[in-house]
Amino acid sequence: MATLDLDRDDLFSFEDNFFSLMALQKYDPKLITQTRQAWQEERKFLREVIAPVALAEDRKHAADPHYISWDLLRLAARHGRLSNFIPKIMGGSGKGAGLSMPNSEEMAAVDAAYSGMLGGHGLGLVALLMTFNMKVVQRVAQKIVENESKEKPYVIDCAITEPAAGTDVEEIELYPKARLSCQARKVPGGAVLNGRKVFISTGHMAADHVILMPFDIKDAVNTYGCFLVPTDAKGFSLGRKERKMGQRAGPASELIFEDCFVPDENIAMSALEFSEPKYRGQFKALLEGVLGLTRTAVGAMSTGTARGALERALALARRVKHKGRTLIHQQWAQALLTNMFMNVMMARSVYFEAQFAIMTNLGGGGMSGAMPGFMNSDLVRKIFQSRGVQKIFTSTWLRKKMLDRMIDLPPEQNARIQFMSSMAKVVGSDMAMENCQLAVEFLSQAGLRHDQGVEKVFRDAKLLQIFEGTNQLNRLNMFKHAFARRLPGVEVF
Ligand SMILES: Cc1cc2nc3c(=O)[nH]c(=O)nc-3n(C[C@H](O)[C@H](O)[C@H](O)COP(=O)(O)OP(=O)(O)OC[C@H]3O[C@@H](n4cnc5c(N)ncnc54)[C@H](O)[C@@H]3O)c2cc1C
């Protein structure tokens, strides 16, 4: 059985890839050392464990549309890949300390489908984190850690898209025109959900589902709730699993709610829960906070995908002959491969700028994808787990403080995060597609053959231009935040 031959042993080291981090080393040596260690460990794991099974896994999906990549998920779990971003103070391994974006790039460079599979889970976690409901966040973190060695590892997803509302739920100004159909209803002791969500990443693998749904469709932005729904909840069912062209290891699922009751303890956020009107702004803060982080992460994934295409093309160029000479010795091939390399470097520069925009405008720490060192200290863990600290950590007082910070973020700071994260996503995914296009054309027959890997990267890459808001929508979002807000009278949406 053919496996991926990445043939790229240390062509590029950490130092070759991440110049801006090298510049930062002087100011925060610990952060950079942790980032390097986590990246090296991740790279080793990906090459040794994921690369050998990636193509075979893709073929299983082609052969059986109902196939679920449990084996791949178990591999990730067994190697601690579901909990490495959970700090030690919350019971995780904390191995993913440092900046996380380089690891997202690495995952996609080896297998964009694997990174897509974990992406749905990551999206769910970011959405939950942005509710700042630490009781629910801690419960979920604990389940991830406890179930990592089990037959069915614990993962979550995040559902906002509805059958007639995709782009419209990715942009706050489009909500009043959106054709929403899902609605929650408050009942004693909880809420009842009705409706259908579609194209939800990781849906058929998730044990709990993070559901975003309004209490009033006509005033959706001000009435959204965030609900944690277990797969075995009464009134919940899984619908179809989409037969999609790429990233097949991560199922895209339909979720169905028919009078599905969610108890109060599983309502992570409700825009109606506080009496102060300002907290009606929770959902806008959550949506923009989530998209700022996840679009940057998609930028990193896309950079990895662009690099995956380059590395496979490079490997084949050393074997494929054209007019009796291997491609790698031909000038036109060298120029083309260099173009692909430039695309990778451009995409990486933009996602790093986006990461820095988050760090400087929102603050460092976990919220920007960097786990601060103290979160892995044994001493801090003991203090953190004490009853007194837990009481404060899970208190409404602290939750409101964190919500205030997001809701009151100055518009110019928010705008920088929004347009940079959209740019990371658009530039990265466009570069990924361009590199795939170049690689397939360059390699001709070999580029089209499944066993050579480039064909799979091509199919995996296309999806990056669509999720987290289509690239068209993200371009408009960039225009809104970079230009329109400075130009009176210019409206975008
Ligand atoms: C693989 C995959 C995984 C996904 N995972 C998730 C997930 O985990 N959770 C989740 O909630 N959703 C998920 N989605 C849904 C995704 O976010 C939507 O597909 C995306 O937002 C686009 O919505 P749509 O497909 O309904 O397209 P539509 O909204 O129908 O758009 C169709 C076309 O019209 C354009 N368009 C629409 N409105 C405008 C406008 N106002 N201005 C300019 N152009 C416009 C779009 O750019 C697009 O080209 C996933 C999608 C895919 C493909």
C-alpha cells in the first residue's frame, strides 16, 4: 500500500521557517523555546504517525461514504493531541505551550484532512472559551483529558450554519437579513432547541455539540445562546454526513433538533441571562472573538497546505524525468518551485501578522493562541485547584470582567484583529489553491495520481476558501474594517 513519501527531511528547520519568532527570542526567550519544543515534537509525531496513514484513510472514505476516521482520531488521542493545548493547571499535559499557529501549519503540511478533523474540535473549544463560562469550559477540558485513552475519544464541534444561512451567520451586519430557522425557547430549568444545522465539522465524531442558536429569530444578534448538547440527548439526532471532495477525515454533518431539552447547566451563554443591556452584546463579541482566532488558524492551516503541495512537488521533481533529465535540474522547474515557495512565505507572513495583531490588540496569553508558562506550573496548579480560587475562577464576577473586556474592546483595536485575521485566511487559502494548481500542472500525470499525494492536497485545499466565511465575504470584511470605517458614507453590508 502506498504511503506518503514527504521526502523533506529537515530541508527547513524552525529557524528557516519562523524569522519573526527568532527576532522575538530576545524579548521572550521562554515563549520561543516552548514554541520550538512543541513544534519539533508535533513535527516528529506527524511524520512518524500521521503521514503513513493519510492516503489510505482518504481511500477508505472514497470506498465507503459512511466511514468515520475513528482510527485516525484514536491515534491523535493516544499521542495526547486532543489535550496538549489544555494547560496543566486544568489537568491537561500542557505540551502545546507556546504559540500554536506554527503547529497548525505543520499539521496541514502533512495532512490537511487530519488538521480539518481536529479543526472542528478546536472551533468548538474556542467558541466555548469565548462564552467565558469557566464551569462549562472546565467540564469539557476534563472530559477531553479523561477520555483520551478510551476507544471513543471525546471531541466536540461547533454549529452555527443553517440550511439557508451560511455566509449570513459569519458577519454580524448580515444577521437581520439572514433566513434563520433554528430557534431556542426558554423553559423552566433550561431551554428547548428546534431546527437543523448543516455542514458541521466533526459532527459525527463529537460526543457533545456546541450549538449557537437564538431565542428570537427576529432579534437574533441580541438573543443568541450557546448550548452544549450531548449526542445521546433526547430530541437530538445526526442527519446526513456530506460526501465532500476533500478533508474527508473530518466529517461534515447535519445536526437535527426536535424539541431537544438542554438543562441550565449546559447553557454556556445566553444573551438574556444578565439584566444589564450591555451584555446583549455578548454574541457579537463571541462571534468576532471566535472568527479573529479561527480565521488566523485557517491562515496557518492554509500555509501548511500550500507547503504540503510544494513539498510533494519538490519530492516528485527529484524523481520525475522530462526529456531524459529529472525535473529538479531544469531551470523552468526551479523557477516554478521557487514561486511556490514565495507563496508559502507570503501566506506565513500574513498569518503571523494576524497573530501579532491579536496579541497586541487583545493581549497575550491563551486567548491569542499562546499558553503562558505559569499555566503549566505544578505550584500554580495546586493553588488553582483550591476551592477558594475555583470559586473565583467560575464566578459571575470574573465572567463579567472578561466579557467586559471583549465587549468594550476599542473599535480600532477590534478592526485590526478582524481585517488581519480575514487577510490571513484569504491570502493563505488562495496561496494554497495556487500552489496546488501549480503542482498539478507541473507534475502532469504524477500530479493527478492519487498515490503521489498532490491530487489529495488539491481536493483538501479547496475547502479552505469556503469555511470560516467564504473568501468573497472575508474580502468585504477586510474592506469594512480597513477602509469603510474611515470613510464616512461608505457602507459595505
Ligand atoms: C468543509 C466545511 C466545513 C464547515 N464546518 C463548519 C462548522 O464546523 N460549523 C459551522 O457552523 N459551519 C461550517 N461550515 C459552513 C461554512 O461556514 C459555510 O459553508 C460558509 O459560511 C458559506 O456558506 P454557504 O455555503 O451557505 O454559502 P452561501 O452563503 O450560500 O454563499 C454562496 C455564495 O454567495 C456568496 N455570498 C453570499 N452572501 C454574500 C454577501 N452578502 N456578499 C457577497 N457574497 C456573498 C458567497 O461568497 C458564496 O460564493 C463548513 C463548511 C465547509 C465547506
